[in-house]
Amino acid sequence: MLLSEFDYELPPELIAQEPLADRAGSRMLVLDRTSGAWQDRAFRDLPSYLAPGDCLILNDSRVFPSRLYGRREHGTGRVEVFLAKQMSSDGLTWQALVRPGRKMRTGEKIFISDDLSVEILGRGPFGERTVRLCPQGKLFDILDRVGHVALPPYIRRADRREDRDRYQTVFARERGSVAAPTAGLHFTPEILEACRAAGATIAAVTLHVGLGTFQPLHGEVIEAAHLHSESFVVPEETVRAMDAARRVVAVGTTSVRAIESASLRTAGETDLFIYPGFQFRRTGALLTNFHLPRSTLLVLVCAFAGRDLALAAYRHAVEQRYRFFSYGDCMLIL
């Protein structure tokens, strides 16, 4: 399979630049894999698609301000350090993206603030860097003060204070993601309670979103691609809830990757790349946002719904002027 087979035309004005004032106010395209039919609905209708025996799986990873701006030790130019993944037990060595990367040599330091500097330790195969953070105090307290929410590049504005709340799910708990598991952004406490009232149980997994979720594929052949690994945990109580369920409804592609990885182990690192031909063992339905053309996330959706049906539904969403990507509308695939 070629990456070019997972493409569609998207007018730029359909890329949502702002969240809705109402978290639960998004539209929801409901896609039935059996009949091939779809319906234009609202996210608030989600509980009506749930029933006793359903288990709703949420990714409770919490976003932290992972984008840092500083200056070079021997220079005045601004440097961006995007923290992607913790690499050491003390939490100070990280995988990161650095811009301008070509000018940054191993051993060079970047000063972020009076109490935080970053040292370049090495370079990865796709331009990522291994860096060492040198905080004077508790690292995440400093990051909360000087870091920025790493909004995706298709949101063409700087992050604002309110993004710290809106680019975070209401059920976020375990800190570690650099980007939000965006299908969960639509939920409010009231919607979660309505899902329970419909008879569904709710269980959590944790997958910390990093480079594996959103970096573009390097190469055109799908089967030859490899993802960066991301850390995940599927608690035993979640495994039991899924075992007892009639149907598992995954909220977001990260939840899918976590529960499908758990068939091999319930915690650790996963670089699972799901593409057409994959045999889903747990996922019975999927709530997901709309994803970029030629992305690993769109490939996953095509694996679950079928490529032709998924892309036809995407074309319908474009025609109906749905809002796309992180702050956009969603799709429920049954």
C-alpha cells in the first residue's frame, strides 16, 4: 500500500483554528461499517448510540506545556525546543525536536529561563535530538510557568492561556502528553454522566502522545513504515471491564493503539502501526476526530472502517463543511 492512497482534498478554511465555546457543541458524523451509510448528527447524541454492555475507553493522559523558547549559549537567535518523550528515570533526559536544528551541535546549551537550560546530547535518525534538562527546582513547576502548549502547526496562531484548559480533556489525569488525545476534547462531565445513564461503563487507559502519533511517515510504502514508540498503560481493571463488555467503544486513535497493544502486554512502550489488514481484537466502535491527509491516524481510521468507505465519508464531511482536526468535529464509526 502507498501513502498516496490515503489522501483527500481539504479546503484550508475548514481547519478549525479555535475551539467552540461549548465543548460538547461539535457535529458528529456517524458511520455504519455494515450498511455503509452515514448520518449527520451532533456530539450530544453520542449517549443514544450506547447501551448496557458497552465499555467506553478514554485516554486519561494529561498534556503539559512542552514547547520551550530560549536562546543559544553563544548567540542571540531564538531556539525552539519541543519536548516529545522522557527518556530517563530521573525525568531530565528527553527526546525532542529542536529548531533551527541544523545549527545546534552536540554539547551546546540553550537557555530557556533563569532556572532552566537545555543541553544537546545527541541526534536521532530523523532529526530528533536527545536533550538534557537542567532545572533549578521542580521541572514541571518550571514548565508550567515558562512552557507553551504545543498547538499543532495547522493552527496558525500562537497558543494562549485559555488553550491550557481547552486543549485538555476534562478527564485528563496522568501527565505526559505533548498533544491532546483530541477525540476526548468534546466530553463534558454531563456527557460522561449521560453515557453512564445509557448503561455504558467507562474505563481509562493511558497513552502519552508523542512523536509516534503525529509525526509524518518517512517514505511512501505503508508496510515499510515504523512509528516512534510511546509509553502506555492499560490497568487491570480496564482489561476486566473490556472482557466483560458486549462492545468496546474507543475514544480516539490513541485509545485504540493502547487497547490493541495490550493484547501483547498491558504496559510499556508501543510502536504499533495500524493499517488496513490489521485484525482488531478489542475495538468494536471508534469515536475520532477528522485527521490529516496521508497521516498515520487516517490510515488507522481506514483500517477500521475500510479505506473506500472512510474516504467517502471524509469527502462528505468536506462537502458539508465540517470542522477538521484538533479543535474540529468528530466521527463515530460503528
